[in-house]
Amino acid sequence: MARVIVLAGPSGSGKSRLAERLGLPVLRLDDFYKNGDNPTLPRITTGPNAGIVDWDHPDSWLLDDAVTTLLDLCRDGRAEVPIYEIAQDGRCGWRTLDLAGSPLVVAEGIFAQRVVPAAQAAGVLALAVCVRRSTAATFWLRLGRDLREHRKPPVVLLRRGLALARAQRTVVADAVRHGCVLMSPAEAARAVAALR
């Protein structure tokens, strides 16, 4: 049975880049967002972004689907996983994620900390990390990425980025509360190397 390395942390903290650098199979937990036309999506109720979907709220995400897929992947060594396109506000297909015998798999995403209790209970948790950077570095990295990828209109990205910067401490505290250890990307890479 494979074990999972969970990479949680604020949007833009470097989780995806770190996951790619580790050289292990990666389950992108952000692919488990609800489709943009789902009536149960939470909405921002105040401020300049009032009325738009709150993609940073855990109710915008399918925890049960993510946990089931992760546990199937650890047990069977392969699983069918959704492909989610932010620009399309929804799933646009499926792919097979095959661990090819790897004893470790990385699960990363902004709600990744929420899979930690289930992974721990199932005995498949190898490491749970909250990737941390300064608020300013996270803000600029996230904004640059979102503008490059044309995720939303620039004014929405800027407003969202400022709101996320204000909420960064809360996000980090939530990850720690769910069992993640705070580490810089370099510290996390060393911890994973020690596991191997």
C-alpha cells in the first residue's frame, strides 16, 4: 500500500511547484472542485467581490470524492481522477493516475489539509506539510500565476489576492489544526528526501 505526502498551504505558496520538483506521482486535489454551475457553491456576501463564487471556501470542494480517490490510489496503485479547468469553471475530462509501483504519492491543493485525518485514520499518511512563505511573497507569486493563466479578469484577481493575503494566517492555522507541520518549500523537500 502506498503512503501519501500531503502538501497544504495558501494559494500561491508553492505547493504545485514543490510537488512537481519532488519527482513523485501527484494527485491534484484542486481537481475536486465543484462545477461552476453547481447550486450549492458558496458565494461571497460582502465587499467588492460580493455575489461571485467563493472558490476559497471548503464548501466549493468535494471532500468525500477527494478522500475516496486518494484512499483508492493508495490501496490499488491507480485511480481515475478528474481534470478541472479553472477557466472553464468545471471538469473537462478524466485521466488515470498510476503510481507505477511508487511507495509514495503527493496530494496537494488549497484544501489538502482536509484529507489528513482520513489518511491518518487509514494508516496511509507519511507526512502532512503546510507550505509557508511570507504573505507578500505568496501574494505576488499567486497574482503572477493567475494573470499568466488568465484565471479570471485582472480586477477580480487583484481583489481576490488582497482578500487572500488578509486571510493567510487563518488558512495556515487551519492546516496546522488538521495536522500539518509548517515548512518552507526547501524544508519540505528535505523532509520528503528523508522519507525516501
